[in-house]
Amino acid sequence: MKRITRKFAILAAAVTAALVGQAALADQGVTKDEVVIGSIQDLSGPLAGFGKQLRWGMQMRVDEINETGGINGRRLKMVFEDSGYDPKKGLLAAQKMVQQDKIFAMVGTLGTPVAMASMPTLMEKNVPHLFPLTAAREMYEPLHKLKFSFAAPYYDQMRNGVKWMAKERGSKKFCVIYQDDDFGVEVFKGGEDGLKDMGQAFAEKTTYKRGATDFSAQVAKMRSSGCDTVVLGTVIRETIGVIGTALKTGWNPQFLGSSAAYTDLIHKLGGKAMDGLYAAHQVGVPYPDDASKNVRNWAASYKTKFNEDPGLFSAYGYVVVDLFYQTAKKTGANLTVDGFVKTLEGTTFARDMFGSPPYKFSATQHLGNSKSRISQIQNGKWTPVTDYLD
């Protein structure tokens, strides 16, 4: 009888050990055969041009990963949801992916308002919020175990940008137009503090509501201030709209945008009128005739796959999925949130083929990069005019 009891005790201990081992692997979104991650994109709203490119760039990297064996033997599954660049829809998308799709991590959410609205749901369910396509400081501040950003902040871009414009392009009087939301305020604050460092202030400040199409009143206000340089807290069509409206009135100041205005869609949609626009950024536009053979080959593969040339956000999408892949692979077969975070906090990522600076994370710094450079549209193409500015 004692022998039988002992056998049952040994069996129970073995079962318990097995269950403990399974529990270590039981974090949401990770199964024996699959890792599930999600992404909230704008596929129907004002940033749909970005959203399509992001989705395709991300899917391209996912397909490559799965074709070469996945992540330590697990296939990578990508779930996309459309926010329409609406924070309320973004929140619903996050809830659906956390509760129904059971995602392990959210990767590459597009847009500051959407990311801000969706993050609390992710934090509550222990789902990492990784590498969002927004340069707002809230993506990594205050420090939180689950928040990681790879993009130089809008604030730093503009704080450095206005100083560079004053020193290198002779700007003497600045005004600003910005979107009336978290994104626009970050651009405004960066420019304001950069000017304050030089003992200056904006000559005129004006805003617009998300989705606006008429900027005549704002342009008239800025023009009447006599400013020679306009800081743009704008995205695609708003950038084109503000510059186009100014030129129609015969006003041609210098324009400086953030990385939200740095996209090939600006010169493709806005045409010759966009020549001269400056913008801060980090990843370069992957033109099919790029000087880099690796970028040219990548662009050709992208076009073969999607029957369309890649854009800047195609490269962003590719990069953020690759950052996830490198981290998850390095974490090992026992993929848990705690293990993933620990790995990410101890990893430096080499400069990628698109020319971005190295990314480095730590336990006290969840922003991978704080540097940006400035490019200008010259003859219908973005051309770098600086190296990376600290």
C-alpha cells in the first residue's frame, strides 16, 4: 500500500512539474506552434496611405520569417485591425485583439491618438505595446515595463529642427500650425522650447481639427505675422493643404515638418509645389533607385509581392516586425512577456539597411533612439541635408 501511495505521489509530482512547465509557456498569444501579434492601422481614414504601406511592409517581413522557420519553430501570425485614425475605434480594436485574438504583443500601432487610447487596455492585460508609429514621448514615458518606442520623439525633432533652420537656413521668425491633438501638441512644444533656447518665441500659433481640409484662415494668420518659417504639426494631406494654400496666396516661406510629414506620399500627391519642404526623420524612403543595392533589391521584391513600389511606411512596417522577431528569437523557446522584456532591455540592434541609427534599450530607457536627421524635397525626392542630430 505504501509503495502504491508513493507511486501516486511521484506521479502527482511529475504532473505538477509538467503543469508548471506549461504555465511558463502559457502567456497569451504563444502556443506550441504559433506566436500571435497584432497591429492597429488606419486603413480607411486620413492616414490610410500610411496604413496600407505599413500593413504590407509588416506582412512582407512576417512571410519571410515563416518561410525561414518562424521564431524558434513557431509560425508568426499577424492580426490587423482598422482604426480609421479614430481613438474610439482604436480602443475597440485593442479590446478585440486582446480578448478574442489573444495577441502576445501589439506592434506598430499607427497614430498618437489611437496609441494613447488603446494602451491602457494592453497594460491591464500584460500585453506589450511595441514600436508604435508615432514619436510622442508618451510611448515610452513614464517608464513602464510594457511600453517601448523606437522613434526619435517629435519634441526632440522640432527642438533641434528650429535651431538648425535658424543656424543653417537663416530663419529669423517662426510661426506654427499644428493638429489639435496629442501629436500636434508634441510638435508645438518641441518647437516652442527650441525657440526659447534661442531667446525667441513663435510669432503666430494656430491649430486645426483632425480631418480638416480648409486652411485658408490659418495661413492668413501666419502670413500676417510676417514669419519666414512655418513649423508644421501636420501629416499627409494637411501638409499638402497648408503649403498649397500658402503658395496660392503668393506666400512662400520655408516649411519644416516632423517625421509625420516625411513620406514619399507628400511629393507624389502634392507634386512640384512640395519642393523645398524640410522634415525631420530617421528611416529613409526606400526609393527603387536607391544608392544601396540591398534597398533596391528589397524594393524590387516588395513590388513583385504587392504590385506597387514601397513607401517610407513600408520600410517602417518591415523594421518593427524585424525588431520583434530578433527579440523573440533571442528570448528562446520559452517565450514569455517577462523573458521578452528582459531580452529587449538588454539588446542593441545594428543599423538597418534603410539607414536608421542603431536602436538600444535598457531597463531604465525604453526609447531605442533619440536622434533624427533632416531631409528636403528636391526635384520630387527626399534628399538628406544633415546627418543625425543629437
